[in-house]
Amino acid sequence: MNFKGKRVLVTGGAQRIGRAFTESFLAAGAQVVVHYHRSRSEAEALSPYTLCADLADSYEVGHLFDQAGPIDILVNNASLFTRDRLPDATAERTALELQVNLLAPLDLIRQFAAQTKSGAVLNLLDRRIKAHDTSCVPYTLSKVALAELTRLAALELAPQIRVNGVAPGPILPAPETSEVDFHERKGSIPMERIPAVQEVVNAGFFLLKNPSITGQIIYVDGGQHMLGNGV
């Protein structure tokens, strides 16, 4: 797939990994619709095509494509991450994370499939889908379910639409985490290096460009997913 002239929707496309995808698509000649929730100025600085929606609000998610217009590539990047262990994982808190990380991408994939005859979807996952990380129960549940949705959608939407996923490991520190704390808490990495953000983008582009790949998940984590939760 050649990105030149394609219309791409990147959720959470104004910051962090989403921003890297947006900038790389723009550099490749694509027209990018940057979805944001609170990062309006950052989104508008990147692209003239932006839209605001709270992915925790099912109504706003259900009307997102009314604003986006025709799209050739959907990148489900936006997510919510909290460190809720089992005692704190109430139904309400878990439902919120599932809405943003699973149900919103599900609805957006449905809307995307209804408005295009061909295209591609890329879901941003997490290396934790191969671990049993008790430190973030709702988040892990949501990403494991999104990984399964990636495979189910790939089967359901073939041959018109391909669906793949990228599962990063420790890439960027959380906004409230210092660089020192991030390096101390990153865990063991077999390749002994923290992956670069652009390497996540490169893996995503590989999946999007290859017309014979669907239902696949690439881990960009230096092999960390092979260690399970023993990191």
C-alpha cells in the first residue's frame, strides 16, 4: 500500500506514539485526520484535519466517522492506562478502561468497514498481552481482548480490509514518571535496549504496506514478551 494521497485516521494522534504515526504518515504524503480529546493545539499544529471526541463516551465514538469522512486507514492508537490491581479494579473503573481501549476501537472498526470497500486497520496493543501483569488488571484485560478482536476482525473483514496489530514494550515513560524511574522500572529486556518510538511506527507501516498480511501482531519490545510477567 502506497500512503501517498490516502486518508488516515489516527486516534490519539497528537501525542506520544500517536504523534509519531501522524508525522510519519504526513511525511509519506498521506492526509491525516488527527483525533484528540484534550490536545487540541498539538493536533491542529500537525494537521488541518482534526476532530475531538471522548472515547469514553459511546455516543461520541458512534458519531466519530460522521466528522472524519472517508478513511482509507484506521489506526486505533488512543488508550487509557491505570495501575489498578485486583482490589482496586471495580466494575466502574474496569468498564471505563474497556470502553476506551476495546469498545471504542470495536465501534470504529465497524464504522470504518461500513464506509470503505477496501483498506487497513492497525491496532496498538501492548507486550502485556503475553504476560499476567497483576499491576494493571483492567488495562491488561482490555488489551488482551483487543488482540483477539484484531484476529476476529481480520477474518470477518477479509478480503476487503486487513487488520493487524503492533504490541510495544517499554517505549516512553508515562507523563508523571521521570526518566530515571522509567529506566529503573522498565524490567528485563533480552535485547538490552529500549525500543525507539520510530521502530513501533516502522513495524506498523510494514503491516499496513504488505497486502498479504492480516491478523498478525508484531511485538516491538526487544523480546520482553517472551519473559511473561517475570520482568
